[in-house]
Amino acid sequence: QITLKESGPTLVKPTQTLTLTCTFSGFSLSTSGVGVGWIRQPPGKALEWLALIYWNDDKRYSPSLKSRLTITKDTSKNQVVLTMTNMDPVDTATYYCAHTGAYSTFDYWGQGTLVTVSS
Amino acid sequence: QSALTQPASVSGSPGQSITISCTGTSSDVGSYNLVSWYQQHPGKAPKLMIYEVSKRPSGVSNRFSGSKSGNTASLTISGLQAEDEADYYCCSYAGSSTFDVVFGGGTKLTVL
């Protein structure tokens, strides 16, 4: 079965760079059509799409955050890494990674990881 | 790119039907049959309930259905049950030259 799990720091300071890792099993990111996305949710607020990486290394970013985001994959390790620079308290959120087999359909989600930005 | 527009809250009694709307634009909902809906209970990850406007993943109750007309997609839940009380989010593909993926602001469903 498909599972995903996010890992990374729970607390980062303003201006620091956040690095999150999504470790998955049950599928391969070298399979045509497959992708992994990152979505975040500030406490009490809505979901916000951040980035997507596809099997062919095509990378997509939210235009509003594109300058701060980098998404990469390590197919051999079954991992996708998201980095976000210049963190701010407004970036405090639960960050999810999710599997997609078709554009914006996220059919399997990780449990999420809460990242707090505070000095 | 603005988020898709959903009502902040809807409510219904057990056994009733409710519909949640999701209004986008001709650049997202109106252009692609790639609308999905997610259910999220407090403290939990979202769960896919509907994809490609009206398809249900295996294991999702047939009480959940989706549709689309123009720039507005809708999620209908029939035979409301207490466990349906949750937040619901719509999502649409928005084209690879623009926003790619856009979510709605979410709707809180209360089962009275």
C-alpha cells in the first residue's frame, strides 16, 4: 500500500531555511505519470498548494512562493525534499506531502508535520 | 491566483442532503475536468473523496457525489451522517503555465 511520511524540524527561526523530507513507499517516482506534491495548512486555515515534482523531474511551484521554494527527488531513496528559504512566522503551518497520479488529484497523504517559525 | 470560493459553512440534519459549491474561473474549474474534493477531520490529514469532478475512489461511500457546471463545481452528500461532520476542500488543476493547483478556502460541515 502507498504510504508517505514527512520529516524535518518542528521549530525554525525567522530568516532560516526549512528543509522537509517526504519518505514514501508503495510506489516509484520513476513510474510515468506519478508525482509528489507539498501542501501546507496554517493553524485553523485552508490548504495551500506549494510544489509538485513529477516522475520526469518536471517541477512546479506556487507562483506566490516560487522564489523561496526548491523541490527535488531521490528516486533511489524514495524521497522528495522541499526547501523553503527566508522563513517567517506566517509560514507556521502543518506541511503535508501527497502522492498524485494525475495532476491535482492527491490520493494519498502523509500525516503532516507541524513547523513553527519563531525566534 | 485566488483560491477557489467555497461557503464558509453549511449544515444539515442526519438523513438530509447538502451541497457545497466551489467557484473558480475559466482558467481552472471551467477549463479542466480535474476538480477533486477532500474531507478533513480535526487533526487529521485530508482524504480524497471525489476526483475528476465526479469519480469516487474505492472505499468512498456512494453518498458522496460531485458535479460541475461552468466555473462552479459542487459536492453533494446525501443521507447525512454524524461522521460526515468535517471540513471539505475543493481543488482544481489550473494549467501548467499558471498556478497548476489551486485549493478552495474550505467549508465546515456541521451535522445538526
